[in-house]
Amino acid sequence: MKITRRVFVLFLLIGAFVFPVAGGSANRPAANRKYRVFVGTYTTKTESKGIYAFDFDADTGKLTPKGIAAETPDPSWVVVHPNGKYAYAANEAGKASTVSAFVVDAKGGKLTQLNQMPALGEDPCYLSFDRTGRYLFVANYTSGNVVVFPIGADGKLGAATANVRDEGKLGPNKERQEAPHAHWIESYPGNRFIDVADLGLDHILIYNFNAATGTLAPSPLSATLSPGAGPRHVAFGQRSPFLYALGELQSTVTVFAPEERHGFVNVQQISTLPKGFAGRNDAAEIIVHPSGKFLYTSNRGHDSIAIFAIDQAKGTLTFVAHVLTGGKEPRHFAIDPSGKYLLAENQHSNNIVVFKIDVATGSLTPTGQVVEVPSPVNLTFVAVE
């Protein structure tokens, strides 16, 4: 089937309402209440040893340390396979970067390495799965390329089936946009396309994905941010066709709606910072609440979470509040599968701060829990039987 612009938009509109969003629970409450949490860290020039494990109770919001899950160098992004049996880490180490596969000990919380593959690029910073769980996607930041690894029945990574470098016009920021920089990669519902946020190109690139062969092919479709925005991460609307792109360099969220001619059209751009803020800031993470009603972003510099309400029909955002994260440089945060708690990881203050989410208003209230962990930069949940 030839993928035309019209077919792409049709797949997007249908898929958004038929298929679950990436990693999301849509509007359904989570059935499990007990979770294991794995935290990726930076080990270079820090006291960290690798990936740390915690227990999390979604009824109480309690986060309990379990110690080191795996000693591995600079695991800057960690994901757990949809089957819960395997975990994968991006080992960010320049030209020596790798991607590691682990088997998950469901009871003890330990991760045992299965194999390790060269990342085929420099500084992998984001991992995700295709919709079948048969492939692992890797975004390599410094080298600006994306790679696809097949996942075996035993959880091990096989030889790459795709390795594509992002192409396009560079952004105007000479320091940060001197080359393509792939920073995020996810598949659409329907598994026919993947998005890649490239910070250097000011574009969300759209690739055709062949799930039978694990291969990628560039498409003429994309979503274009304002010059110098520097897209870092993207959030899919919950059961809606909208995209929300976080511009790291300009601290903005750009809202995109599907459009036949180009793939997406920009319908709104809004700041993640308070009016009048003049300090240094790098926007870092963006997440849509499982209810689809609210969107959250983190600010490194202002050291806050920005909260926005989502217009369900138009996809547009209305600012709600800023909440300080209780630490320095919230590089990442995560919302637990129940949608009741937000866990903010403050990289430079070596802690995770737990917030209660008001599901009616989207507001955040600190629970009083502050858990120490060295240089936390990523967090993921897996249900505990």
C-alpha cells in the first residue's frame, strides 16, 4: 500500500482512537497497585554505580529503595519491555556507546545482563519499542542517527535492521544546532510510522516503518518547529491525534494537529517559563497525563514543573501553574501508571521528589517524600505481580 499524505493522516486519526498510546494506560485506571521502579543515572564523575531499583505503592505513593539493580556505565535511558521480563539501557559513552539488554528478576529487583550491542552512533539518549515489542528503537544524540534492533524471544538484541541519519536544514543556534541531533523516537499507533525529534534540525521527522523487516524509510512528512526551538521530546495526545513537542532551547511547547499536505500543522506555541524569567533554562521532559486532560513539562534552571490544561477538542494548552521540584536540574520526571503521583528526578541534587496529582485540577502537592539516588536522569515503572 502506497503511503500518501492523505493515507498517513487517515492512519493517524484512526489509530489515535483505536490503539493505545505509547506506554500509556489511556483513560483506564491501572489494575496493578505495586510497581518496581528502575532509575537510570550518570556514573561518570558521580558516585553512581548504574541502575537503581525501588518499590512503589500506587495506593500510598511510597517509594522504597531496593539498592543497585545493575552496575553498568552511564545508563542515561532505561526502558522495560511490555512483557515486563526484560529491560534495556542506553550506555551513553561517546564513540564507545552501547545498548544493554537485561533480564528482570521480578522478586528481587535485580537486572542480569543478557547481551550488549554497539549503539552504532554516539551518545544514545532515548529508547522505545515498536507496537509489537519485537524491535527496540534508539536515538543517538551526538551522531544524529536512529537505529533499530530486533529483540529475540530470549530478550537479547540482534544485529541492527536499520541505521538512518537524520537529514535537513540546521537550526540557527550555532552552539547546539551545528549538526543533526536525534533526541527522541517513538512509533505511532498502528505501527506504520515513527517520529524522531531532532534538536539540531528543528523538526519532528516522520519515517515509514516496516514491522516485517524492521527497516526505516524517510518520508516527506514532518512537523516543523520555530527556528531555534530545538525539539527534545514529544508527547502523544491520549486518545487524540495531537502532538506536543518540547523545545529544549527556547523552553516552549508546540502543539501540532494532523494536516494532509505536510503531515502536521502548528496550532500553538506556549512558553514553559514564568513571564519575566531571565535566567538560563533548558526544558527537559514532557508528559501527557493518562486522563488526557493535563500536560506537564520540566524546566532545568527554573527547576520547576509547568502544568497545562488540554482542550480536548482543539488540543491547545492553557497554563495552570509552576511547581518547584525541590531540587536542581529536573532532567526527567514520570507519572505513575495510576495517574495519582508524579516523581521528579533532580539530577544535580541527587534526589527524587514525589508529588500527589489532583486528578481534577492537575495540580501537584509534595508528599514529603524525598529519596536519595546519585545523578538520576531517567525513571520507568514495571508492574509487580
